Amino acid sequence: MKVFMFLNMRVRERCYIAVNLNLDYMGSHKLNELLKEYRKQPKWYYHVIFDSIETGQLFNSDDEYADGMNSVAIGQYVCGLSVIVFVLMANHCHILVHGSGEDIVKFFLFVKERINRKLKEDGFPPLPIDYGFKMVKVNDERQLVDTIIYIARNPLKARPDLMASGYIWGSANLIFSDVDRLYDKIKVADMSCREAMRIFRTKIRLPGNYLFNRPRGFILPESYVLNGKAERMLVNSWRFSSGLVRNFDAYLKIAEGVGEMIIFSENELNEIVNQVLRDHFKVDSVKDLGVDDKCRLALILKRKYRVDTKRIARKIHVEVAVLNKLFE
């Protein structure tokens, strides 16, 4: 009986391994097909989004974030991309680039390999075999502006204790800012070859005028990011700041385009409700609405902003059961 149970366990174990190998193959095949399509895309502006991982993180410490910053700096140089703005988040990344699909795929694979290697060196599980990215074409100047703001706004959702200018893992803090003047800087040309290879973990010789911040351990984005392009598109700091905190429609549109789910904070939802009241109903308060207009407001919040029914009920003072009937 024990022998039979042991053999049965071994069979189940082999089946489990076989299933996982098959899933890995299916996942990697799907990724390869996607990359093949991306490679065909012409040189243009693209919003590149590294996939979110369900378990674990891309970056678990400042050291790993710094290595990620260096990976972006080295990758864009090697692959010949122009970076407009980018941010590294704990479990995904957003990068607005100008380049061909072929070069963007090379860039992704380069950065992915470095992140994976660093995770394994630090004792964390490697990235999934089918770990990929999305590449969304920017169709016009309006979408380019909205994408810049969307990327800069990303850290604000994860770190509401910081402004965009206070988040160091990316380049959004350079937009309409003098923060770069605060950094201790040395030129890469003034580093020894041994030091550069040890810190950057590559034998690639970077441009000597690239600037490195020794205390933080990364190449400063001002060395290569086209921040001037971002600022010209945004026009001025007022429009940039207003877009960060008020342009919910553009934020939602970009999020839907890249397949990200948005959950608005309570303050954001209050601002959305106030905007809709002013723009659609020409009133200042929900109390000024009749029953029909409250229903119209509920439909806007549900269909356009994807707000949860219970949150809508609390905001407009209508029973959940009534809203459920309305949304059928």
C-alpha cells in the first residue's frame, strides 16, 4: 500500500511538472509571437509598459532600483532609443520612447535580462518565463501630452506622500524642475574602467559626458532623457501641475489604452464629482440635483469613470438597490 501511494505521488509530481512545462512553453510562445509583431512597428513615439508581476517585485531595494536606472540608461544607449520620460515602479515600469519596434524589443529584452539577473543574485525568484510588455503607439500630440502626464502621475498613486518632483526612480522629477542641481555629479569619463564595470555591471563603454551620482549609485537621467521635449509639449509648469491632479478623463483614457485598472482615491473621486456637477449640471452640490439628474450622475460615474456602485451610492445618497436596478 505504501509503495502504491509513493508511486502515485511520483506520477502526480511528474504530471505537475509536465503541466507547468507545457504552460511555460505556451506562455513563451505567445510572448515570442507578440514580440514578432512589435518588431514590425515603424520608428515613432510609443508608450512602453513593462508587465506587472502578480507575485514579488521588480525592485525590492534602493540598490535594485539604482541598477534598474542604470539598465535604462545603458539600454537606451545601446539600442539607439530616445527616452522622453520614464518611471520605475515596484512591480512595473512606464517609459515613453521614440524608436523603431525592433529597437524597443531589443531594449526590453536587455533591461529584462539585467533585472532578472539582479533578482537572482539577491535571492529573489526570477521573472516569469513569459514576462513581457505592452507597446502602445502615440497617435497625436494630445496623446503624447496625456502620456507624459500619465507616466509622471504613476508614482503619485503608489506614493501619495510624494509629489512627482520628489520621486527619484525615473525622470519625471526633471520636468519644470531644478532638482538636478542638487545632485552630486561626476562624469563617467572621470570614473576608472574598473569602477564603471563594477557599478554598471557591463563592459559597454558609455559616453564620457554621462553624469553619475555616486551616493545613489545610478546614472542621472538628465544625461540622456529628452526632458526639453517633454517640457515643450507640456508648455508650462501650471498646465503640467493641473494635468497631474485634475485631468482625470485623459488619465482614464490612457489607462484603458494600456489595460490598467484605475481605482480613484476619495479625494480624486470628490474632485471628479465636483467637475461633473459643474460641467454637466451647472450646480455646485449633489444636494442641488433632482432624482433624474442624480441618476444621470450615477450613470456617468459608473460608465465613464468605472466607480464602484457602493461608492456612488455614498456620494450621491441613493440606495445601492436602486443603483443596481439602474445599471442593469
